[in-house]
Amino acid sequence: MTALEDRIDLYGQDVETGRTSLRRVVEPDDDEIARRFRDGDEQALALAYERWGGQLHGMAVRAFGPGPDAEDVTQQTFISAWTGRNGYSAGSGPLPAWLVGICRHKIADVWAKRDRQRRQSEAVAADVASRPGSSDDVDTRVADRVLLLGELDRIGQPQRGIIELAFFEDLTHAQIAARTGIPLGTVKSHIRRTLERLRTRLEVDGAALQP
Amino acid sequence: MQHCSPEQLALAALREPLPAADAAHLADCAACRGEVAALQRAVDALAVPALAAPAPSVTPPPRVWDAIAAATGVSATPAPAPTSEPEPAPAPVVELRPRRTRWLAAAAAAAVVGGLAGAAVLTRDDAGAVVAATTLDPLDADESSGTAEVRERDGVRSLQVDLDAPSLGEGYYEVWLLRPDVSGLVPLGVVHQGANSVPLPDGLDLGDYPVVDVSVEPLDGDPAHSGVSVARGSLS
């Protein structure tokens, strides 16, 4: 599987191609942008936005439709990435994948914010109507997402890449093994341990939110 | 029967199909189902379309960069988004690779694996003379293997495939012949676990297409190779 491993990384990116040779001559490749980004080169932030802003904004628009919430997600993703660039290392995977991870956090944050606003407005309505015991029900799934995305950040590679392929690219364990070159049995045991770790996190820290 | 393994329960939480015996046990066992449900809470929270990758690219309005520049104090400016229609999406973020590219990459590995495959003993019986053979070695997983033999009888050639592979919840196995240099492939048809016989096209030069490849194909109506190969060998 050497040839396969050489050509693609854990996220299934083709590291060799994807751009025309003309552009490669005049523009830095993704790795160079990542390195300069980490080093605090301001031009690298502009290049990253140029290259990946459309895809990140596409994720935000898919979640919220075009408008202020989506724009805020895209904005906050790049701002957080820039101010938190010391947290990006070679072990974090390719820069675009790292940015996508931040974007997921921002999307989950907007869901949580909307959920808080919904409960507040419902609480006000309930107050006015003097209805006791009205809905204070947190949407547990919204809260779970924020918690679990934070836990994913703490999981090392290759476990994190494996579970992300399962969660976010809907690949089966056999496809993940084929994509990454990691043996099938190893993929299965990583998936099991990661799901058990996430369950534990929910049981410990999500418990108060359970109905 | 005994309980499902923790690995199988985790796969069930991801809604992967289990082998038939495990699936049957799971349907009847409250303890195993409870375990799947507990693991599934995380899956249900995160494996949602809104968080999936990739999404169609949408060019953000200029005010988005303006806000980023204002918040970060960065004075560099990105090149304006192209106005005419062009350039496919920029370098893929976590995009699924196109099927063809995936196949090329996978098939490029075929030469490596094919070179490792050993020749089987050539024999003759009532199914015809064995003119070429190979063992099929597992790829990635050690779950699928087998043998393949080209037999010739009355001038007609067929490929006998004996496949030892797990049951598939969805999709099917298909056998192909590949060129070692990856410049082409010939689909031969659907195969199942156990013994199979598929006819070979007349005039096909096995010297050109010596690599026997077994793939898992989804029932998606796409005749192209899925890029998911489970066993391979090189005829000799």
C-alpha cells in the first residue's frame, strides 16, 4: 500500500495534484501556506482565505443559509485560527482540515447560541403567561455537540482522523482502512475506543443535561 | 450465543451492517442493544449533514474578509474571487476523491501486491486445462482471500474464482482484470463467496491484463470500479 500512502494523507487529500501546474509555479503550495501561517506570516492568512474561504463559507451556508450567521461562522473561523495558530502543528494534519475542525466548532456554537435564545424567549413567554414549569429543556444534542467537538480536539492521530472519516465522510471501517492504509483490525479497535471515550465524556460532563 | 464483541457494537453504533450472526444476536439481546444505544449518542450528535465534509463552495461576501482583517490587524489582502466561472474548487479540504482518481491510486498499488502473489499448481480436470493461476491476497484487511485460475476448454477461457470473504450487508463483490501499469481494466462480473466461474472475453490478452482484482461495489448504478479492492493477485 506504499503507493497509496504516498499519495494521500489521512483525510484522503491528494497531496500532489489539485492545481494546474501554472498555478503551482506562481503560488505557494498548501504545505508552504500552512508553514507560513504557523509562523505568523500575514500573507499566509490571506492566502488561506483565498484558497479555503469558499469551502468553509460553504459549510456555514449549508448549516444556516446565506446571511449573518453563516458570515459570522466564516469570520470567526479565520479569526480563531489566526489567533490560535500556535495550536496548529504538523500533527494537526493539513491546514484546511484543521480549519474545517474550527469551523465545526463555530457552527456548533451558533446552534448553542440559538438554543439559549429560544429558551430565554420561551421563558419570558412562560413568565408572562404565568405558566409554571415551562420549557427549560436544553436541546441535549446541541450541548452534546459542543462537548464532543471539544473532546475530539483532545484525541491524537490517527484515532482522530479515523473517527472523523466515519463521522464526517460517512466511510465504513473497511473504506477507512483502504483509505488510510491502517490495518482493518486497528481501525476497528480505534473506532471502539474513541466511541467509548466519547460516551464516557457524555456520561461525566453531559449528565447534568440529560432529561 | 455469546454477546457481540465491543468492536462489533461500536460498528453497529455507526450503523454499519454486522455479520448475520451478530445482527441476529443484537436483535435479541437487550444488553448489546443498550450498549449500542449508549455509544450511538455521540454518533447522532456529530454525524450530521451540517458538519459533514465537503460542502459546495460559496464565495463569502467581501465584508467577511474586512471583518477578519479588522479583528486580526492583518493588512494583507486575498486575491479577489474569480468572477468568471473557472477553476474547480480550490485544493480539496476533506473532499472525497473522485472515483477514478481513487481507483488509479489503488490500482497503482496492485503492481506491488501482484508481485507478491504466488503461482498455483497447474492442473487439468473436466473443467478444462488451467492455463494461468494466482492466489488472491488480502488488501488492507486480512478478511478476504482466495484463488483464481484461468481455464481453457474447447478454446473457451473462463476465470474460476474461489473467494473466501465476509458477507456483505450491502453491495456485492466484483472481479476485474487490471493492467499492471494501471492503464486499463476489464470488468468480468459479479462474484460471491465460494466458487465462481466467469467467462473471459475472446481475444483478451492475459499478458496485458494479468492482475486479478476483487472489489466491493455499492449498488449505486455506477459501473466504474469503486476503488475499494479487497483481494488481488497476478496471474502467472
